[in-house]
Amino acid sequence: MIHSPIFFTILVLLFHFQHSLSFSLSVERHENDFIVSPKGTFTAGFYPVGENAYSFAIWFTQKHKNLTNATVVWMANREQPVNGKRSTLSLLNTGNLILTDAGQFNVWSTNTYSLKQLELVLYDTGNLILREHNTNGFILWQSFDFPTDTLLPDQSFTRYMNLVSSKRDTTNYSSSCYKLFFDNDNLLRLLYDGPGDSSVYWPDPLFLDWQDSRSMYNHNRVATLNRLGNFSSSDNFTFITSDYGTVLQRRLTLDFDGNVRVYSRKQGQEKWLVSGQFVQQPCQIHGICGPNSTCSYGPIKGRKCSCLPGYSIINNQDWSQGCKPSFQFSCNNKTEYRFKFLPRVKFNSYNYGFHKNYTYKQCKHICLQMCECIAFQFRYIKKKGVNNCYPKTQLLNGLRSTEFKGSLFLKLPKNNIVLTPEYDNLVCSRNNGIKQLQRLYVGEKENGLVNFMLMFASGLGGIEVLCFFLVGCILFKNRKQSSVDNHGYVIASATGFRKFSYSELKKATKGFSQEIGRGAGGTVYKGILSDDRVVAIKRLHDTNQGDSEFLAEVSIIGRLNHMNLIGMWGYCAEGKHKLLVYEYMENGTLADNLSSNELDWGKRYGIAIGTAKCLAYLHEECLEWILHCDIKPQNILVDSDYRPKVADFGLSKLLNRNEHDNSNFSRIRGTRGYMAPEWVFNMQITSKVDVYSYGVVVLEMITGKSPTTGIQIKDKEELYHERLVTWVREKRRKVLEVACWVEEIVDPALGSNYDAKRMETLANVALDCVQEDKDVRPTMSQVVERLS
Ligand SMILES: *[C@@H]1O[C@H](CO)[C@@H](O)[C@H](O)[C@H]1NC(C)=O
Ligand SMILES: *[C@@H]1O[C@H](CO)[C@@H](O)[C@H](O)[C@H]1NC(C)=O
Ligand SMILES: *[C@@H]1O[C@H](CO)[C@@H](O)[C@H](O)[C@H]1NC(C)=O
Ligand SMILES: *[C@@H]1O[C@H](CO)[C@@H](O)[C@H](O)[C@H]1NC(C)=O
Ligand SMILES: *[C@@H]1O[C@H](CO)[C@@H](O)[C@H](O)[C@H]1NC(C)=O
Ligand SMILES: *[C@@H]1O[C@H](CO)[C@@H](O)[C@H](O)[C@H]1NC(C)=O
Ligand SMILES: *[C@@H]1O[C@H](CO)[C@@H](O)[C@H](O)[C@H]1NC(C)=O
Ligand SMILES: *[C@@H]1O[C@H](CO)[C@@H](O)[C@H](O)[C@H]1NC(C)=O
């Protein structure tokens, strides 16, 4: 493996005369000149960071000799790599440890001084220590005091330190724009410190600090990650990894994309898995999508940037540079402007003033008057019943999200024709990894320019990275690598999401004694976890064939997050035992509640909207069609406030937006009565199948009649059954002349306690959803819009 490394300790004897140098490691011998920690966990030495470029670094010891992909945890000279010739790390007999580039330039030093006998020791914690050589030797310098972008277990992060992200994942280690530090108010924060602007993005600046349970009233600033996976800081911020409790190799890294992730792996394994991250919504990280662009995020596709309409990208290798207008702004009175409406778009940058209770017209007027105004944010404040107006002179940190209620009105010249927005047009070319670096050397042999060809390397822990941009966008690839590895001990990202052991869940359910439901592919039991949380545990039947179903549920739901989606807290996979742990819903399913007449009109309407929002989120915001395929009242749970929570993704399958491949759906999915005609006629399956099922569910809520049994009709003494959908449709057709046709279909249990106008809207929306022709059906977000 490693040839003749200099083991563990370099003992340095003090020379009394002549030689100023007492010891050195040489870059030319970098394949042999290593310092290895006693148990071999860490290695320190010259690490190649480009062609003929090296940095003195500490990394997790690799099994194989090729260092290309080693996990570097510390670097002496990340900004200034040294030449592959005649560069050395030397301990001078004055006690100073210095790094010399090409035999001449002092690139880095510890600035220590001692005339005692010193030693340089690499511990198994990853700490490189320069200390006096005697028992309880005085420590002159240690690498733990100067972290780069990584914190190791038991390394204290204090007021004197920063973690600063690297430019890119593995090809350029020099520092970039993200910083983790203790602010002057003693709070741990993440800062984007870009070339043009700088802003704190974590904790969310919109929250007050105490809302985040942070404590400003403390007198110290220190944070540590312990070996079990608990990161806690003196400001009361605690972060428990999803695999907390196990002794694993761990590291906390401020990644090049501005998120802090805790990685873990079993000793001897190569691949790191993400066991938690600080920022859950990646678009909250500032500076990713530069000025005049918006960021959107989907759990599967990851984060994407797009230019505003009328704007074009500045550097398509680097979204952080943003977009520039493809037209000329001019401040004469000749140019006429119009405003383009961009719903659910928000820019987290400085507002040029704030105007309370302004109409759209007033706000528009202000923006037209002001030459610098390039857009305005317009937001309805429900609590006060007023609209607020925020003119903008710069558009930074843009976000597109269905969660955001306000809209942006973008100022564009009237004559501007080309308005195709530059959406997500990332070209994933591997060539992006190659970059030429030029650096001037005045070395003895190498005069002039030396080119470093950077090698492409990748690997971001457990997440497979499809393509890199300099600090730009990453697309996370999901699929069968899925975040559940074969040993299944960690799931990427989602915090609080963990693996349970079978015995733990058996105990929680008292031996699977209390059955609360049976759904697709499994039986659901009530359970109480050791921390007293009440959960619903779904035990999958038929686990031999259920593997794909199981993995689909775990990897999809584990990352989805919506207030109308049932929360998943973990899973268990031990041989044939496959279980899913969900939050428990006291009030049962929509089906139970409908049959027991629990739901008044307001609750039903709320459930209709909430369910629509959840489906809109799944279909659209996830940027990839996530189809549920089995929407029915049994799969919609109701929480204590009668808010809906969509459950059971056992049948869902991912469909690529561009690839309508029916072969993904070999089996008919869904439940009779709620199934769209496409299933029956073997037609293309799209998100409109969920729209159809949703329409049926809404009709069921309105009428109180189940679509599975049909409506019994007595016509000319003849009894027959009619489909619910047909029945309602006929009612509308026949009774349309009458003032309010919905009276004819409304669930008698509601009496007259409902809002007839809204009921009619709801019924019309539902009938549109159940159109036979899928192309005529609205999308789920159109449904949300019509109902809100
Ligand atoms: C290390 O691996 C990379 C590709 O993974 C290869 O290009 C390089 O030549 C290898 N280096 C050595 C010293 O074998
Ligand atoms: C890394 O990026 C910085 C800033 O762009 C640049 O100055 C430096 O030369 C790069 N280093 C390498 C090794 O590519
Ligand atoms: C620390 O956080 C917990 C919850 O995480 C909260 O209950 C507690 O009040 C916080 N303490 C302080 C001093 O803010
Ligand atoms: C994590 O560490 C903090 C500080 O030491 C402690 O208060 C907290 O209880 C720990 N959490 C767990 C789950 O061990
Ligand atoms: C963003 O757009 C504004 C106005 O259209 C323009 O002044 C500014 O230069 C743009 N930003 C960049 C980085 O091009
Ligand atoms: C544009 O019109 C406004 C009023 O309509 C006037 O106050 C302003 O001076 C005009 N600006 C120019 C450059 O003509
Ligand atoms: C908003 O403005 C309108 C008139 O411009 C006024 O009638 C209304 O009372 C205002 N509302 C609030 C909450 O200030
Ligand atoms: C480095 O990682 C990349 C991507 O994970 C892989 O293709 C390559 O073979 C690895 N190189 C070495 C030397 O392990």
C-alpha cells in the first residue's frame, strides 16, 4: 500500500549549530513522504490539487494509493498550491514549521518559536500537532485551531475560527464565498460573502433568533460535533444526525454549494453518506443563482436556476454570475414599459421602500416613476386584508416556490418581443470539469507560465453529482442508488429521518397488536416510540416483491416535505421485514370521517384545497412528475385541525417529464371508482390521472356518495346504478337553468349549512377534473388557484 511512510512521529532533534533546517518533507517524494496517524485513520503530506500543484494537507487515509479522490479535511495552503518540484515542508530549528514553494517562496508557516526539542504528531482524531518533545509537551500549534472547510469530531469550533467553503468539490480547494462563523451576537451563522453582495442566509433571516430557539444571552462561542453525531453549539443550536448513536467516521463540511453537511461512513468504507444538513431548502442559500435569476428546488431533481423573462445568462458555466437584461433600460419618457406577472416569485434583496396598503395601480405607478425600479414585489397580507408594495432596484436571491404567496411584477419595455424565459437550460457536459489554470512561476527550471490541468473528480458523499458548475447548480440524481445503500444505515439529507431496528418497532407496536388500517401493500399499526412519539407503522406484506415499492416509498417520501403530505419519520429494512414509520393522525382517514359525518362544509372545503396543494406540490414543484396514482379518501388522512395529509405513496412511480413511457406502469394501479379512463384504455399515463381521482374524491365529499358503489336510480320503476361522475354531470346539465344546481347533489348531511357560491365552484372544478379527455382537465395548480 504505502511505501516507507514516515510513521506517526517525526522526532526532531535540535541542532546546535550551522543547519537552520532540522527536518523536512519533500514534494518530490510525496508518494512516500507521509505522516500517518497511529491507527492509520489520517494521513498528512503533499496532496496533488492539479497538475504539478500540491498542497500540504491532512486526509482520511485511502486504501489505494491514488489520491485523486481522498477526503481532505485540512489544508495548510489552500489558496496557494506549491510546485511539484523542490517544494518542502520544513521544521526550522527556531521552531517554525514552514512550507516553501519551488525552493524559494515561503507560502505558509506556523509562526512558532521554540528552542526546545520539538515533534510533529498526527493524532487519530485528525489533529496535527507541533509540540515540545517531552511528556505533557507544550503544544505550540495544532491544525484543529485552523480549520478550513471541515470540522472533525471533538474539534472545538470557537470564536476565533471560520469554516470557509472551497471553490469546488474536489478540483479546487481554494476558499470561496460561504462562511460559517460566530457572529458578534454569539450566534452561529452562515454567510454568503460574494463579490457583489453579502448576506446571512442561515438561520433564516426572516426568523427572529429566539424563534429559532437560539440563545443570544451566552458568554461563549463554541460548537462541537461529537463522535455519536450530535453537533451542538453554545447558542443552543443542536443538530442530531439521522444516524445518531453509532460510532462512525464523521465529518462536518461546509460544502462548495453553501450547505453544511454532516457526513458519516463505517470504518473501511469508501463512500460517505450525508447524515444531515443545516439548510433544508437549498434555494435559501444565497448566491447560487446570481442576480436577475430565480432558484427553484425539487427533492428529486435538486436545485435549478433560471433567468427572468427578458434576461439572459451571463456565463452558462456559472449561474452565480446571474443574468443580464437582453434589452436596454432607458430613463427617458419615450420608452414605454409594461409589467410581466410572475406568480410565486420572491426576491430576498433590499426593497427600495415599502408601501403599505397600495393597489396594484399605485404600485405600478411608483415603479414607472422611478427610473431605477426594475420590478416590484406585490403581496397580499391576509391578516390585515391589504396589499403591500415593494419596489426593487436590484433582484438578488430570487426564489420560485409554491409556498410563497406574493408575486413579482417585472418591468420590461413594451416593444420587447423575445420573452422566452431561460429556464433551467443547464447543459450537463462532463467537460465542464476541465479547467485551465494559469500561474506564474519564477522557479529555477520552470520559467514563465506553468499550466495546471485540473483533473475532473467528483463525489459528494452519498449524493451522486451529475454535473458541476463553478459554484453553480447541482442536479442530484436519484434512482437506484437512491440514498439507501445496501446496508441501509443512512438516508441522504432529510433530517430527523432515520432507520429503526425491527425489534425497536416490534416493541413500539407491542408486537404489532393494534391494527389501524390496511392499505396498498401493507398493514398499518399504531405504535409508540421510545421517545413517546405516537406513530403509524406500516408493515409491508409480500416483501419479496415489495422491494421496489419499498424503496420507492422510502427514497421519495423521505425527501418530500409539504404540510399536506404525511410525514415520514423513518423506516426499517431487515431482511424480509420492511416497515415504514409515519406520523400518526389522530383523526383517521377522510373515508372514516365522511362515513361518520364528522365533516362540516368548511372542513370539506379545507380538505379539498389542502389535498390539491399537496398534489400540485408533487406534480409541479418537485419538477418531476411524481404521480400518486391512488388518490382516494382512504389515502387522505386528517389531522387534529382537520387538515388533510396525503398518504401512501406505495404505488407512486417517478416519471420523467420528457419521457412518457407507459412501460413504467405495467400493472394497473389505483382503485375502482377513482381510476382515470387512461388506465382502462391503456393510454398514456400522466399527472392527469391524479387530477381525475382528485375530482372523484371532491365529488364524493360534496355528495356524500361513494363512487365505488354508484348511485341507485329509480327510473320508471326500474332500478339501476349510475356512476357518481355521470350522475353529477347529468344533474348539472339538466338543472343548469335552475338557480343553483348544486342543491340537487349536496350531501344531505350538510343541510343548508354551506356557501352555495363556493360549493358551485368546487363542483365545477371537480367536474372539470373528471373529464374523460385528460388534456381538458386542469393541472393541480390551476385547481388550487381556482379554489383559493
Ligand atoms: C489516479 O486516478 C486518475 C483517474 O481516476 C488518473 O487520471 C490518474 O492518472 C491516477 N494517478 C495515479 C498516480 O495513478
Ligand atoms: C481556484 O480558484 C481560484 C479563484 O477562481 C483561482 O484563483 C485559483 O487559481 C484556482 N486554483 C486552482 C488550483 O485551480
Ligand atoms: C434551547 O432550545 C430548546 C428547544 O430546542 C428550547 O426549548 C429552549 O428554551 C432553548 N433555550 C434557550 C436558552 O433559548
Ligand atoms: C447533544 O449535545 C447537547 C450539548 O452537549 C445536549 O444538551 C443534548 O442533550 C445532546 N443531544 C442528544 C440527543 O444527545
Ligand atoms: C440585473 O438587471 C439589472 C436591471 O435589469 C441590471 O442593471 C443589472 O446589471 C443586472 N445584473 C447583472 C449582474 O447583470
Ligand atoms: C418624464 O415625465 C415626468 C412626468 O410625467 C416628468 O416629471 C419628468 O421630468 C420627465 N422626464 C424626462 C426625462 O423628460
Ligand atoms: C387601505 O386603503 C383603503 C383606501 O385606499 C382604505 O379604505 C382601507 O381602510 C385601508 N386599509 C387598511 C387596513 O389600512
Ligand atoms: C474518483 O471518483 C470518480 C467518481 O466517483 C471515479 O470515477 C474515479 O474512478 C475515482 N478515481 C479513483 C482513483 O478512485
